[in-house]
Amino acid sequence: MWDILVAIFPYAIIYTIPMLAAALGGVYCERSGVTNLGLEGLMTIGFFCSALVIKHYAPYFYANYPEGSFMFSTMPAILGVVAAMAGGAIFSLLHAFASINLKADQIISGTAINMLATALTVYFARTITGSGNIRIIQGIIPRNIPLLHKIPIIGPLLFTKSYWSSWLVIIILLLSWVLLYKTSFGLRLRACGEHPHAVASAGVNVYHMRYFGVLMSGALSGLGGACMLLTYANEFNGGVAGLGFLAIAALIFGQWKPFGILGATFFFGFATTIANVSQVIPQLQTIPTIALKTFPFVVTLIALVIFSKTSAAPRADGQPF
Amino acid sequence: MKKTNKEKLDFLNAFQKKDSLLVSLSAVLLGLVAGLILMFLIGENGFSGYNYLIRGATMNSRRIGDTLATSTILIFAGLSFAFADKAGLFNIGISGQILAGGFLASVFALHVVLPRPIMLILLILIGFLGGAIWGLIPGFLKAKFNVHEVVSTIMMNWIAYWSVYSLVPLWIESPQLQTESMAVPSDFTFRADWISKVFGGSNQINMTLVLVIVTVIALKYILDKTTLGFELKAVGSNRYCAEYAGIKVNRDVMLSMMISGGIAGLAGIAYYLGYSDRIQIGVMPNVGFDGIAVALLGNNNPVAVLFSGIFFGILQSGKGFMNANMEIPPEIGDTIIAIIIYFIATSILFKNFWGKIFKRKEEKLEIEIEKSKEEK
């Protein structure tokens, strides 16, 4: 059993991280009072931008730097991550403008973002490569963390063959917790999602706060898309297969709290991994595929029912100011 | 006879009342312009792009038949969304309901042998039932536990997706391909020689086209002429007010989601037992999301949904021909649809824009009317 756990744990982590990044973006957005159903689309944009930039610029680094050097193996990925975050943030402006300035129906705007992102990225991808898939030569190379990977139990689970992108997301998660709960800025941001008029009367510009929230959701969803490309996808193929929607479910499951969503996304990541590897693990073969595959979604529905009584949803979530 | 200023003013006022039509038309226009820009952006002539797109969808009666077959599914999906939206529910789970209805009906058609007319009627009922169950669950969760229907219907989408993924190989796997179901015998699908002949031998057009028109009329009647329709609209415009007026809001929420899901189930039979004759696994029917676009463009009015469904059907079905003749990726169709939806979401822009123009005109006319009165 331990061997199986060690074997599948890295996969559980790389499935978790993209969702975690997007859901964390959702925390910023919804805490500031804007519902964002467009996480799926914003992830797709990040997925696309990182693939495009890496495909375009990686050959330059491969040609000019020795194999194995930092510039050769890591720089393209860094560029990809930056491009994904920038792309996601810029695209999220569409949602910000509609829902903050125009007081549009945020769910419709989010739906439009999703449809637009999927269609537009494939449209351009096809123009560039013909098939619509953008393959990158190399993602992030997983490494053991020095010293830490020798710690018993957690060493093999967490610090062996880990990707730096995963650690980046975890660090952003910790910083976000500090920002949201330990600073006055975070307090104001959260208050914008609870009672914007009170915050406004205290002299805070609610529009700016909400723009910040939406832009963060764009940047972090983009980061999620890049993580997906650089760890397990290795090519842009038209969409993120519902991960963004799962991130929204995780956001509610995790009750709009940074560590809550860490637990929720890890649950999804782990359950997905188990369903994916069930074919090769004898102990799991007795369980019907349908049960394994639908498990995370059914549990989410049940969790939603349980949490419905004590929902911690931001009170002004989705309401124009 | 020349129109008097008073008549002109009345006309303006009447026209302005139709502002939802004006918003939809403005959004379509801007969407098409954006599509034009996107085509020029990749170095292609956008005008000939549209030319091929329209010709691909309407060049001859066979192509019109194919377009209408696509439209049929879109209209069903649009009606499904519109019906729930009337009661204030955002049904984003149409894809799952399409799968549920289509899968259940396909399983039935592949396992039971009955005379064709009875079979087809049963398939309609089963398709409706499958979708209705899939819609009822989120409706129930919404009514009983106040679980937001957006999240629960998305979960139901994936449950349907993976259920079909695992059950097709178990129950109705095709002997040739592991990724799809057996083909349903043509006697048990909605395809028919007579309708195919009408449309120049199109093999996608099928009798669900008739069913969709019946559904449009039925929904129009339910929403405009029955107590249920009135109640649903009351729940949609103000839930608490409706409750205060004695309407059983929870029951109506469940009923609305159930009927909405049922209509999506009909889209499922139109898709898997008409347009196609088999289910491919691992494919989420995107038409469920397009249905949102169809309904929003039609402002949730069943008759308008019919037209917006045909319009989107042209975009969807002509893109293949365009792609075959020019270097424009077929996704331009989906892009235009998405842009139209974004412009509908931001419709307040147009409302303000047209409002200003109308106001200016009106003021001018009013001044002229005043002047002519003084002269008298």
C-alpha cells in the first residue's frame, strides 16, 4: 500500500496544483465580490500563452546556451509562466470591465469568457500549427529537493521528483493567506465582498479592489494553465478539460478560504489520480470504473449539501456595486 | 402620405420598447464585425470567408437540411436554457442532460424491438425522462438545500460524462470501435426517407425538426397562457415576492429544472438518434453551452430562440465548407458566437447608446411638434 501511495503521490500533486492556482485566483475574485465562472477559460488562455511563448522562444535558448544550464533548461519555462500569468490577467479584464464597470450579469459574462477563450485559442493555434495542438519540447524537469527528500515518510511523498512550479503555487498560497488575513489591504478586499457600501464609506475605492481581485484570478488561473502544460500536458490541445470548473467547485467546497481550497483541490487531485491509475493497480480493479470516475463529483455534490447550512460565501458575491 | 411628426414619435416609442431585439441585433452585428477583423488578422479575406460560410450552410437543399439538423439541436438546447432562466435558474448542465437523455434512449433503442411508431414515441418519452431526471437532481438540491444550481449542474455534467464513458463499453459497445456505441438501426432513429428527400438527400435532417417546432409552440403556450408559466416567471423575477403571493417556490424550482432538463433530453435524442446514430465516448456535447448563447440571443422567448438557433446553426454548419475552401480555422464560428454572448452580457452599453440616440430624436420631434402647435 505504501509503495502505491509513493508511486501515485507525485501525480496527485501535479493534478492538484493547476486547480489550486485557479481556485486561489477565485478566492481573490469572489472575496472582492465578483463571481468568476470564467476560470476555465482563463486557465485555457494561460495554457495557450505559455505553450505559444515556449514554442516560439525556447529554440533561442537551446541554440545559445549549453545543455543542462539554467538558461537552457529553466528559462523557457519561466518565460512561459510569466506569459501565462500576463495573458490570463489581460483576458480577465474583459470580465472585470463587464462586471465592475457595466454591472453586467457576471455569470453570463463568465460563460462568455469560457466560450471565447476555448474558441479563440484553438482558432489561433490552428493558424499557427495547422492541427491546433502546440507541442513544447520540454517542460519542467522534476527534481529532488536537497536534504528534505531524505526525511522519512514526507520526504518520498512531497520532496521527491517535485516541480518548481508546484512550490511556486504553494508559496503564493501562503503569501495570499498572509495578504488576505493579516494585512489591512486584505481586510478591505474581503470587506468589498461582504459589504461594499460600508467599505466605500470608509474611503476605499471598491472598483479598484474588485479590479485587483479579478486580475489576480486571471493571473493565477493563467499560472494554473501553465503548470498543467509544464508538468503533465506538454502540449496545448484546446482546453483544460473542466479543471477550471472543478476549481470553482473546490472554491465552494473549501469555503472560500486559502487552506480550505488546498484541501478541496488535493481531494480532487487525489481522487482523479486514483481513477486514472485504477487500471494498473490490482486492489482497485474490483471497483467499477464508473464509481471511481464519478466519485469526486458525487462527493462534491454531497459536500455542497452539507455545507449549504453554514455557507461562508461572501455576502455581496456576484452583486454589482 | 407623409408621416406627421406625431406618428414618427409614436413609431420611435414603439420601436424603443423592443429594445431587447435592438440589443440582440447590435450584438450580432458587432460579433460579425469582430469575426471579420479576426479573419483579416490572420491574413484572410473576411468577406469571402463569410461568403463561403453562408454558402456552405445554404448552398443547396441538402446543405440547408444539414444546417437545420444542427439548428434543431441548438434550438432544443436554447429552449432548455430559456425555460429554466425564466424561473431565474441558470442551467449550465444542458450538456449532461443531453448525454443522459440521449444515452438512455440509445440503450433502449438498442435493446428493445417494437413497431416503429410506438418505438419513436417511447424514445421521445425516454429521452425527455432521462434529461428530466438529470435536471431534477440539481433542482431538488436547489429547492431543499439551496445548493447553487450553477455548481451542481456542472458536477452533473461530469457525472453524466463519466457515466456514459464507462457504461457505453459495458452495455452498447460498438464491435468495431471501442470509443463509440453500436449504431442504432435506422428504423429506430428519427431519420426518415421522406424528410431526407425534401432536403435533397441530406442524411442529417430528421423528424426531430417537427418535434422542435411543436416544442416551441408548446413552451410559448405554457409560458404565456398557463398558470404554471405565470408562476415560473413570478419566481424568476422575484422569488420572495412570489413566495409571499402564495406560490410554491420550491415546487416550481424543481418543476422548472425538470422540464428544462427534459427539453435538453430531447436535444439528446435529436443529436444521438437523428443527427448522428451513435454515441462517442469521451466527448462532452458542447452544444449544451451553445444553447446558453442561443437562448440569450433570443432573449428567452421561444419563437426568438427558434430564429437564433437557425442563425447559430448556419454559423456552425457552414464553417466546414469555409475551412475547406480557405485557410480559416472552423473555430471562427464558435468565436463569433462567444463574442455575441459577451456583447449581450454587456448589453447595457447598447441600451445607453440607443437610448441616447432615441432621446435626441425624440427631443427634436417634440420641439417641432410644439412649434407647429404654436404656429396654429
